[in-house]
Amino acid sequence: MISLFPLQPEATNKRKTRVFKKRTNPIKGQKFIDHMDIKLLNRFINDQGKILPARITGLSAYQQRRVKSAIKYARILALLPFVGQDLS
């Protein structure tokens, strides 16, 4: 095909399609999230002590709210740190 405007690039229909990997739910339908279960709650905070978002952890919105409340309650009881360790 001859283009009327030879200096312009030809239109390409190649679009990158995003492939999303289905994340497995780490809690698997568990309704009650215990604030004393520190090993479980450590999976949902990073090394700075911040709560990870649901798009990273793979939790549902309901479970994310329960985990958030459990982490905050565990912080008040001094079971989890408010901030992470400073390595400097």
C-alpha cells in the first residue's frame, strides 16, 4: 500500500495485551483473622511496616479490611511494629 504521506510511520494494529496471573487467596475463605496470629499478619506487611495493598496480597476487599484491623490492633498491643527496622 502506498502512503500519501511517506514521512509518517504506518499505522500498526499491534497492541500489547496484558496477561494477568490469577493470584491464589492466601487466607482461603477464612472468616476470622486473629490479631494474635503474628506469623500470618507478617505476610501482609512489608519490611518498612506498611500494610500491603490487596492487589499485591490477593485478598478480597472484605478480607483486606479484616487484615487491616487485625494489624492495627496488633500494633496497639505491641505485637507488631509501627515502623520497620532502620538498617543504618
